[in-house]
Amino acid sequence: MLKKEEKLVFELSVPGRYTNLLPGCDVDEKEITGLIPEEFLREDDPDLPELGEVDVVRHFTHLSQKNYGVDSGFYPLGSCTMKYNPKVNEEVSRLDGFSKVHPYQPEETVQGCLELLYMTDKFLSEITGMDRFSLQPAAGAHGEMTGLMIMKAFHENNGDHKRNKIIVPDSAHGTNPASAATAGFEVVEVRSDERGGIDINALKELMSDEVAGLMLTNPNTLGLFDENIHLIAEIVHDAGGLLYYDGANANAIIGISRPGDMGFDIVHLNLHKTFSTPHGGGGPGSGPVGVKKQLIPFLPRPVVEYDNSRYYFDYDRPLSIGRVKSFYGNFSVVVKAYAYIRSLGADGLRKVSEAAVLNANYIKEKLKAYYHLPYDRTCMHEVVFSGQWQKEFGVSTLDIAKRLLDFGYHPPTIYFPLIVKEAFMIEPTETESKETLDEFINAMIEIANEAKNEPEKLLNAPLDTPVLRLDEARAARKPVLKYECG
Amino acid sequence: MKVLDGLKYSAEHEWIKIDGNKAYIGITDYAQHSLGDIVFVEIPEVGSELNKGDVLSVVESVKAASDVYAPVSGKVAEVNEELADSPEKINEDPYESWIAVIEMSDLSEAEELMDAREYERFCQEEE
Amino acid sequence: MSYIPTTGEQQRQMLAEIGAVSIDELFADIPESVRLKKELDIPKAMSELELKAHMQDMAGKNISLDKYTCFLGAGAYDHYIPSVVTNLLSRQEFYTAYTPYQPEISQGTLQAIFEYQTMICSLTGMDVSNASLYDGATALAEAASMACESTRRTEIIVVRSIHPESREVVSTYARFKGMTVSECGIKDGVADLKNLEELLNDNTAAVLVQSPNFFGAVENIREIAEIAHRNKSLLVVSCDPISLAILKAPGHLGADIVAGEGQVLGNPVSFGGPYLGFMAAKKDFTRRMPGRIVGETVDRNGKRGYVLTLQTREQHIRREKATSNICSNQALNALAATIYLSAMGKNGLKKAAELCLQKAHYAYNRLLETGCFSPAFESPFFKEFLLIYHGDVDKLNKHLLSRNIIGGFAAERYYPEFKGGYLVAVTEKRTKEDIDRFVSEVISAC
């Protein structure tokens, strides 16, 4: 990775330098003040950089050299499913017939786009055991919010206005309670039992006619499948609530088990996790929401329909929660996910989950002698360790993670889930080879030895990265959030 | 961990120093230590009326946000504006860095709080 | 196709290490009753070659803007995207990276976001920008909710000239968050200020306005700001960032929050997404901002570096008390915007804006000269304008389509009051020849 400091784009700017990308004006030019009143016109130009094309290319190439992607190496970031992003999907999503299509073109000119949306809905419904999907939500958290709005609209439509609470396990992703709040719910936490699943008795006590539903990730954030799922569904449904499935961990169960068959009423999937679309440094993602039949009327509008001759948008949906985003969602992300599903087929999808679970269990088995394993049972697609043995040598999970950087790896997710002290969560995904896993395991063992014998190596890590550990307290105390000239 | 005699302590790790009907309120050494580098203190509004247990302020580190609760009821009479610019003062000297002064509406509430010895024991149990 | 590299033999070795006889054993925790007993009903796998042919076939069923001349805008615009943007975006270090949670190996993403924030602040005239939101519509909805939290009021006024889909998204968010929304009418294509004054009350958190608005018309932001501020309400402005190369920055006209659609900055229309929503605000609102923010700091050696900062606002720390539930940003789209603005630069962006302005006015005059339209408004406009067509808009567009032209937007769909309303967008990509051809086809249709 590039260690040399890269100036900010503004510091590279040279007054008067530019690349002529646009032609001159070929229509009769008028005085601008004759077109727009002077009071509306800007007096001085915005402070944008003045660069030549080579400057721009070098600058952003240098920045890219300070980044680490899945193509750079192993990225075992738990709960994030950093699998390989197939190149063909990138290529096909950029076809003119997908990328240069305007969202308001007449329906007869976008039949391919509509068919793709329609078929993706069908495939995702089949994969999850749901009846209908909306592809409008732009990300996982956006899908959660949408799903919970659907839940609220459903209860309200039944005249059930009391249900203002959502139950969320203490092991849940932070987005669960935050999305519930965005959808106007009060959040109630349910604790986990010693096996890592939902504490059934605690759940029973929390249920009431004020509970709208339960949000659950299964396998949960400990990488464990909640065996009581049927019982949980029964308890929630008996009390008039609905079950929401957070699809963050769906990579463990594709083709093996379906949320719809477990009793879930609403599901969101992260296409940027399970369906291989790239994360883009933090987005764009896509978080489609699927529902059971009774909830279909509440889905965001429009939905795509097919009348056996043509595909079309259906806007006439009086019970719909409305729109949650402009147009129809992050379309080109959906294109990539569609291509992924078609390239793998049913058999290939099932093998994804099998290999993902095998890889996680292999790492678990090979590392459990070196790191504390708080829940020692078969895991699904990810495994949660604790750095508490290493804590005795004065090093923390953060130090272990930083040391991994020097070994050329992206570290696992750290300090999550919150219910495990010094947690680190490893999700290898199915696209990693045994050789890669073995090398990583060896690095982790070496780090465990260093923690014991040379802890300063961890405390000083990383040493081999573009910057060393950064002063986050300074950044937060006196925030510098933009470049100030001079 | 430092605990000062003569102050009263809450189970949420606030300290109060009583001066007549005025109560100076801050967070304890134990609290600042477990939070780490404090980067932001939300300064309460002077004049706001609080019941015991209401959120008085929020103290933030880089990776955590912790509510500070009013250990006694009353009106916020004074606030420590200095903490807005120098939140790190709480790390440096937690017992000098009061966040607000509450004019107590019920003096007996303070008596229910822990004294130094009790608080020390309380923290040991928390570990 | 498969992207699983482990061989059958390797899988057997791994199972042996685990002490399991089969992969199936690893799924023992999943109760039999919820196991899928059949194969998924999904078409069989395709090779890369077959997949590409299939996708090309599907894409081929769509009409694309590279073969058709586009005068359609209405929230998604066909602007020129410099080659460097597409080229640099396809660097894997950018697009296959995760959120920059490990700053030591994410300085590329982080520095680019810092530059993006600076550019957005400069364009909008604001103090602080976040790292981007899902799109312009959700950015407005977030701004509305931010305004309610800041003012502790619960009412939002949206001006009817805001993009109808944005208004709909704001309404959806509002319904569930317990905010009420009222709509300020329009006069001559811009906010009816009298109506605005009537609607304002002591529970109005903010006035939301878009400029240039859905009709392309420039709103009088300064006056709207004065009216809103007299009522101690905030002003949220949505705007077209390219227009800001020549129009006054909303921040200099009294806006408190600026939130808009950034698609025009180097992102293809892509049938509606992914785009990016930008959001910037006055300094006082820094800690109320939703989403990621990048800040400058130093490393252990004192070297300059960048980190995600003020994270206590966010869901992974504050959970249900977070400023928003958003957990991502449109990082790659924001990067496209940053590269676009760097490549265009100060001169290029201004030139693009001026070309839009000139060409749109040329088209406006030429279309009026045909006698097939009457003007809808007299308000000044930027790159888009509304005309009233005397005939049937659908028929007109069908004729244009047969001549490889994608015509304007039939505004009546959202504004029944504008019967025959025809919204035409002209970007810098349209040549005089394109416009003249458009005009002559209109004449032959009307």
C-alpha cells in the first residue's frame, strides 16, 4: 500500500489549469443576467480544484492505493459477508441498456428493466419463502425501516393502534433499534440465554397486546442458529405480533432453510452481502423487503406486475406505506444480484451456504485452542471469539485487529456483538480457499503467541500501513470536517 | 480509582457536592475511566426543571455515549460552559469538572445517595 | 458458475479437522421442521458466456440514451460523464472495499469523502457536510426529521414545486415519525409566499423548498428564508449542484440545511439508481446530522490522516437514540461526484452550467415559436422548463420516440392543474442540431 502522503485535491490545484471536456456553445448565447436576475447569481465561483486530467488520475489512483478491498485480500469481517464480487456482474450492470435508461421512459421502452425487477422479486421470494418483494429500499437499514413501517401500517389497518413496541434481542445489530425508532416504535430489549439464543421465558414476559412484533437475525449475530425459532414464532404470533427477519446473516441458509418457513412475516435481504454485489467503500447497497401475502398491500409503491404480455408499474395501491425512495431502488445493484442468482442457479446457491458454514467451522476449530470461544458449539457462517485470554497480557481485541493489518489482512469485526466482552467476529465467506484460511489461521496463531511473548508488537501495531493508529479523540473534540484554504 | 470524601454518589456514577440548596453535579473518576477519552459534553439548559432520574446531560467518548442523570430534582441554575470547549477536563480532574448546578427542590433526596465508603464498595461489586 | 475454490478433497480434509462426517452435520442446529426439503425453484446455473448473452438480451429490450436523444429530466438527468470518472471508479480498491472502519487501510475512501464534504460545503455555502445519504428524496426526509428534532416542533411545510416523489418520501417518513406535513401552493411556478405565511405557525419546524424546483424554476430563497426565520422555523433547501456553479449558494441566502440529489455529478441515470443524496448544514447542526462524517486528525507519528468521526450520533453506538438509522452512505456514488468535480474543476462546472442555461433557453424559445405550446410561467429557469402543449402529450411523445427522441415529462401525472403540462430538460449534451430536430419533429406532430 502507498505510504507517501497524498495531498488533498485542493492542495494540488493550480489556478487556470483545466481540461477542456466540453464543447463551446453552439446556440445563440444571451447575457446570463438577461436569463436569470442578478440577485440570484453567484458572485464568486465555488472553490473547486483546478487540475489537469493527469493530476486527477494520479490523485485518485494514489488514494486507491491507500485502500484495501476484497480483491486485495482476505476480508473476514463478521456480519458483513465480504465475499468476492464477480467481475461479469460489474460488466453487465454497465451495459447501455441498463445504465443509460431513464427512470421515466415509457414502460414499453424499458421492458428489460421491468422484467429484471419482476424476476428478481420472484427469485428472492422463492429463496426466502415469502410471497412478494419490494426492491425499493436502498440498504439493509432502509429495508428494516420499510419492513417495520409495513408492520405498523398492517396493525393500524386492523384498527390495532396500541401496538407501539418492537422487541429486539440484546445481540442485535444497532440498526434494529434505530430502524424501529425511525418507524415510530418504542424499543424493548430481550436478553439472550446461555446458548446464545433468545431467552424464551423473558420473551414470554415481554409479550403483550402492545407489542407490534419481534426483529430477529437467524442465525444471530453470534453466528448461531436459534433452534427455538418455531416456538418463538408461536409466542409472537399468539400474542398478535409479527416476526421480522433481519437478513444480514442469510448467507448461512440459502437453499437450506427459509425465513418464510420458520414463521417470519417480513424479511429484508442485503444484496451487497448474500448476493455478492460490491460494498463500494460503504455503499451503494440494496435492501429489498419481502412479505407474506397478508402484507403485500402495504409494500412501497410502485410494484412491478406482468399481464402475460407486458410488464408494468402498479401505482394503484391504496394501503401502501407510500414511497421510501425515489424511483425504483438501487437498480444497477439489483442487476448484479440478478446476474449472480442466474449464474449460480439453485444448486450453486445452496453450495454457497454449505461452503460458507464449512469455512467458518474450520476456522473455529483451528483457533479455539488459541482464543476464547464463548459459545462452543457448531456455528453457522461466522464465529465469535473473545480476546479475553489475551487481555491478561495487557493487549485488547483492538490490538489483535491492528496487528492483523501488518500481516496483510482486513481484521474481523471487533467489539460486536455487545454481549461478548472483547468480541471479534470472523466471517470467512464461501469464496475463500483452504490455502487462504490456513494462512490466516497461522497468522492468528502467531499473533496469539506474540500477545503472550511480545505484547508490544500488538500494542504498537500497525507499523506497515499508510498511516499508523489515528487520534480519534482529537478528531471528535475539535472536528475538522472540511479543508480550509490557507 | 479516586473517590472523594464529603461528596454524595449515585448508582449511575454521578457525584454531587452540596452547598446549601445547591448541588454541583459531575461524573466520577470511575465513570470517566470506563468511558475513556471524553470528546463531548452536552451542556444542559439553564432554567430547565428536572426530576430525579431525568437526563441532565450526555457525556461522549469516541465510541460511547453515556447519559448523565439528575441525581436530585430541581432547577438547573448554572452550567459549566468550559466543558463545551474542553471536554477532556473531565478526564483530567473529574471532581473539579462539574457539569451543572441544580437548585434542589427536595433536600432529602440527597440523603438517599451513597457516601464515599458506600460508593467505593459499590464500584468494587460492579467490576 | 461457482466462485467456491475449495475442492471436494479439501472439503473432506476440513470436515475431518472439524470432526464432522458431512457438511449436513454442520446444519444440525436447524430443526428438521424448518429445513427446505426441495431444491429452490430457480433456473439452472449459467456459464459466464451464457450469462453475458442473457444479460445483453435483457438490456437489449430497453431503449438506451446512447441511441436516443433525451429531453426527459424530472429528477434524473443525462449529463456528460468524463471518462476519468468511470475509469477511476472501477479500481477494485474503491469498489470492493467495505465501510472505512479500519482507517489505517481505508485512507483512500476516507480522504475522498473529506474532499467530497469540502466540495459540497463550497457549492452549497454551508459549514458541514455528511458523507452522503441514499438519494435526494431521503436526504430531504432526513433533513425534515433533523429540523423537528432541533426545533422540538413537529410540523413541516413542503412547497408543491418540490419533486413529487421527494414529497411522497417525506410524507412516508413523516407519517411514521409523528411529523405532520402541509403543502404550500405555487404561483407562477414557484412558492406562493402568501400561502406560506398563512401556513406557518408556532409548531412549524421547517419549510422545505427546492431550487431550481421540479419545473426548473429558480425560487426566491432569500425571501423564503426571511419568512421562515421570522417564525423561528428552519429553511431546508434542495438544489441541483450543477446549477450552483452560477446560482447563489443556498447557504448565502439563509438556508439552514441543504439536502439534494447528487446524481448529476458523474452518475449515470441507471433507471433510477443508485444515486446519492447530499446533505450539508450550518455548524450548529453538526451533531444532529444523520449518517457518516469524516474528520481530519493525525496518527501516532503526527502524520495527517482521516477517520469517521462524531460516531456517537450513529446507530451502532446510540442504537434507538441515534440521529438516524442509516448505517451506510452512497460511498461509490459520492466518489463519482468527487472525481467528477475534480475533473470538471472550477471552469468545467461553470461551463456545464452555462451550456445548460443557454441551451435550455434556446429550446424554450424555439418550442414556443412553433405555436404548439404556451408558456406555463414567467419565473426564471435553469435547465428545465414547463410548457403547456395544445395537443395530446402522449401522442407527441410517441411520435418523438418513433424518431429516436425521448420527449419531455407529462407533468399532468403529478400536477392535474397543468393539463398538457410538458416538462423539458436540456443538458449540455444536447447540441443545437438535437434541439432543432426536436423542434421540427414537434411541428410535424402538432
